[in-house]
Amino acid sequence: MPDARHAYVHIPFCRHRCGYCDFTLVAGRDDLLAAYFSALGRELERLQQPLELDTLYLGGGTPSHLGSDGLRRLFSLFAPTCRPVAAAEVTVEANPLDVTDEWVTAVKDCGVTRVSLGAQSLAAATLASLDRDHTPTDVRRATDLLLAAGLTVSIDLMTATPGQTPAAVAADLEAITALGTQHVSVYCLTWEPGTAFASQRRKGLLRPVPEETERAMFELAIDHLEAAGYEHYEVSNFARPGGRCRHNEAYWDCRPWEAFGPGAARFNGRTRITNHRSTTTWIKRMLAAEDATGEVETMTAEEAARERLVVGLRRRAGVSRKAFTNASGFSVDELAKAALARWQRAGLAEDDGETVCLTRAGLLVSDSLWAEVL
Ligand code: SF4
């Protein structure tokens, strides 16, 4: 993707696998680190020219698990071919446990501007129920260190966790807003097939939160974060003024992006190429100079337009009809007139003739709406 101004790097290492997680990763396999770096170096060779990047995002897995030396090594590997411009947003995801003075120094030296902390909760009981290895104190300490270093900080909050009550979510929100981060992402726990949580649920050992409670928890989050000065700018994302995640905004604008690492998906506006999801297979194939592609999905112009409409509607600002037609070549109405009319009648969407957007009620059930458009 020679015109990509955004890049994602997948770092698939974690200390252990949390019971709910089905991401592409290896847990307790630091023996693969050296081979992983070599494989990344190989993958970078496919770039025909250096990229000037507006955003770079290191996700995982747990990128902070690489430590200070690993982070420096990764940035020096990328420096010749993936160059963030002067005002670029450079994000690294981190486990609060890994955030030390030394790591923060490395982060600053490498040009990172933003750290996304996988906090999930500030309640010890919720963290234990999620299998997490950090404590509320670790989250507070990490946030203070990062903010004091002048970094933008995002916090992940998880709701609808096993045994969690709305009161516990309210207490979490209170504690999280007190941290003073610029950005908060809120996710409901999902029960992915193949995870330890899914199997414990089958055996009756874990029970999901009822759907109405899950919805009420999300409404609590919206109310609380908006009252604390965060703008709800996308279904799961909240930002203080100037704190939006520019990298995610590039995804939602369907701009082309590059991606490196196992399971990472790159996109040119029509085609999504996903690397092999197995870390060991991806490494093996990269080092043997074999094709490490896992999946290729090519969309027709209409399919790409439909996808653009869905990601646009996930944003609070909605979709401008004119901008949508200019970008996709299709009109909103030819793709989704009937669905939009149904949603409007049900109070799930609004349409002023220029812009269509979901209402709060629509955003709360948005995942169940997309099949009508795609
Ligand atoms: S730390 Fe994050 S990526 Fe790693 S297993 Fe836990 S949830 Fe998954």
C-alpha cells in the first residue's frame, strides 16, 4: 500500500492468556522473541518505498511485554521504512504492570505519543474475575507516570464481567475518570468460542450478565463519561477535547493502512490481506521467504461502500450523505434506504436529510443492526 499513511504492528506476546481472550498471541513463549524480530524485518522488506506515517499503532498481545530494550529494537527495525511524521500519533498498548520509569523513558525516546493501558477495571474483584495479573494500584501508578511524562493516555474499561453489578461499574467509572486520562474505551465482555471463559460458561461455572443489565451498564458509562467531559465519539470510545484516537479514525474513514505481524490485516480501500494468525506459522513462513498470507478478502465497490457506511454509523457524528457519495460513489439511500427508515421509526436513527446517525438507543444495539446494511 504505497499510499498508506497509517500502520499497525501486532506484537503477539503475553505473560499469560486471560480467560476471555481469543486474540492472536502466544503466552509464556519469550523464546520466540528473536525469531519474531527477524520475521518482522523480513516482512518490512515487502515495502517498495518508505512510508511517511500520520499514525503508527503497536497493538497485541502486550507490546509493553517487549520491555524497554525490545521497544527500542522494534523502533530501530521500523525506522528506515516506517517513518512517523513530526506531528504523528504513535501509540503503544501496555499492561500497567510493565509501566516503569525505565520503560517510560524508552517510550519517550522512541517517539511514542500515546499509551493505551489495558486496565479493564479499578476493582480488585473484577480484575481477579478477568484473570488479570495487575492490581488497581498498578493502574494508578502507571497512569500517573505516563501523564507526568506528557503522554496521552487511554484506558480500557470492561463491563458485563462475570458477577459484576451496575454499582461496581459506577464505582469503576468514578475511579477511572478520577485518573484524568484523555481517552477511555469501554467494551462489554464477549464470550468468544474456544476461550476458557466460554468453556466455563458451558459447564455452568460462569454466567453472563443479563442483556438488559449489560445495556444499563453501557448507558451508565455514557452518562458518567459525558458528565466528566468526555465526548462519546464512537460506539466504544470517549475522548476529552483533542484526545480522539487518530489511528482508529483512519480505520473508520476507510483510509488505506499497512500492517505487520501475525494476524495483522492491511487494507487498500478494497482488499484486506490478513497475515497468518498463528504466530509460529507466520514466523516460520516469513523466515523461509514463503507466503505468510492467511486470508485475502476483496470487496466489490458496493461491498466497500456498505462497509464504509457501517463504520461511519458507529461514529456519533454519523455519515454525511455528500461526503459518503464523494468517497464511495454510492448514495446512502441506494444502499440502506429501507433499513434507515425502519431504524428511524424505531427511534434508533436520525436523518436530517444531510446527515444520518444513530441515536443513543441505536448505538446501544448497533451490532444487531449491521446485518441489514452489509
Ligand atoms: S493481556 Fe490482553 S492480549 Fe494478553 S491475554 Fe490478556 S486480554 Fe489477551
